[in-house]
Amino acid sequence: MIRTNNLRIAAEIPLVSPAELAREIPLSDRAAETVAESRHQITNILQGKDKRLLAIVGPCSIHDPEAALEFAERLKVLSDQYKDRLCIVMRVYFEKPRTTLGWRGLLVDPGIDGSYDISRGLRIARRLLVQINDLGLPAGSEVLDPIIPQYIAELISWASVGARTTESQTHREMASGLSMPVGFKNATDGDVQIAINAIVSAANPHSFVGIDRQGNTIVLRTTGNSDCHLILRGGKHGANFDRLHVREAAQKMVEAKLHPAIIIDCSHGNSEKKPERQALVLKDILAQREEQDSPIVGFMIESNLNEGCQNPNPGGEGLRYGVSITDPCIGWDATAELLHEAYERTKICL
């Protein structure tokens, strides 16, 4: 018989089930409390019941768990200090979508060496999320691979769907069943309508194929996610954080019968990937927030312990501590200054 299956599969490697990984690295009571409470707070912010500003802050991507935990410990101090005006969530991104090729994130290639030890990546990611939540600091992450949420979603308080995947039916279906609020980014060309369509889709029930906690293939039937919202991140044609773009996006959401809750990504197309420009974007956002009925509910900042970025050397050899290996970030001192400014300016909106 002529072989017609798996002609391009080089290997089939067994993977730990979500249930097995959860037993190995359990969700602590403290972490569960952090996740449940922060999800509730974020939902209230999105719905306008909580007038605080949502601040999603952290590295472009996680590659060093030790540096990530140090960042979390520092951010927790500011989270406590500013909690009456800001709801701070740490950006903890483990997967990186690629236009062509490149390092795909700690979860997929934790060794930064092309070995793709996903089992190890899952363990590192889950353990780090438990540690961060044990601090009392909520974590936000991008959902990319549709299987991965079964392993770590119970530790995530806020999720995003990236510009490259917002139009994907798979990701809209996945978002409809996730237990946390989900933000959809506008497309890489700046198209906002694609993200609004995604929000409408994800708010409705879906049925799709996935896995359960034991790793069995199942059909998942969802109820729909009413906590989806829009993220403006700019595009190849320019930024879209200004008043005109924000108001136009809000109007499109209203026309789609959606509550106009918008988060502004201070990085990516809005900063032209120049980390120092994130401060200018944030200042504009804060000025808009001072206006009545602003649809802006939060912002995202890409920051790390140290500013800039570096090439992801094979095996992580010679990497500078606390410096991004993907997009360039602002450093800790600049991060603390921006959060302080956001805190001082947000008092007008309370």
C-alpha cells in the first residue's frame, strides 16, 4: 500500500497532559485568589464599573525566568502603592508569532537553541506563573497555540490575541471559551474592523475540536466571552492612539452593539518600535482620559529590567541580564516613572 500519511513528520514526541502538569506544579490557594480577584477587577474596569486605569506592563517576551521574577517583585511594590488608581497586570508572554522565522518564545524553545523542548517550556512557564501569582501580582499573556491554554490558562488574568491572529477563526473560537477577559489587537495593517468582528464573534457560543485536561481530543462547546475588548496597537500605515482614531474605533464598536472599551498598546506601531516613544504615547493617552466619556480603559507598555534589546544567541550564551531578546523595551527606571505619572494623572478621572 502506498503511504499517504505523515510524510513530512520527522518525530512524534509524547507530551505531558495538562492534568499531569497541574499535579506536578499545582495552583496554590494564593495564586487562585490572585487570578479570581484580578479577573473580576479587570472585568469591572472594562465595563466602566471600576474607574481605575488598567496597566499591562512587562517584557516583550519572557526568556529568563529569574529576571522575569525579579521584574515581578519590583512591579508588585508599585502595584500595591498605586492600587487605588491603577490595576497593574504583568505582561508575561511565552509565545511569539512570527511573520517568517525567528525565536518562537520560551514555551516553544526554552533553550533558545532550536531544540524545541516544549515539555520543559511548559514546566518553566507554569512554574513562573505560579510564582508571580503567589506574589499577589496578576499575569497577562498572549494566547497563540490553541492547545496551550489547557496547561496555563488557570493562571492568567488577562489575555490578548495578536495582530497576526485576530482574523483567525480558531482564535476567535478559543477566546469565546477562555475564562478571562481577552483583548483583540487591530491587524498589522491597522485595520480595526477585523478586531471588532473578532470581538463580536468571540462573544457568541462556538463548538470546536480541542483537548481536555487529560489530553483527550474532545469537542468544546463554549458560552461566549462577554469580556472581549479592543486593543489599538498602530499598524504599518502609522499610529492610531490619537483622539481621532480612538473616537472612530469607539464609534465602530457602538455600531457593532459593543461597549467601547479600548486599551492602547504604547509599543509596536504606536511607537514605531522605538521604546522611548512609549512615554509620548502614554502622555497622550492620559490627556485623553481626562476628557469626559473617554473609551480608553487601559494601556500596555513593553518594559524590562534594562532597556533595549539583544540578539538571541544560540543557547542563551552571553546574554545580558534583564534585556529583551525580541522587541526593544524601556528599562525599569523609566517604567517606574511612567507608572507614577499614570497614577498622578488618573486621579482626575476618579
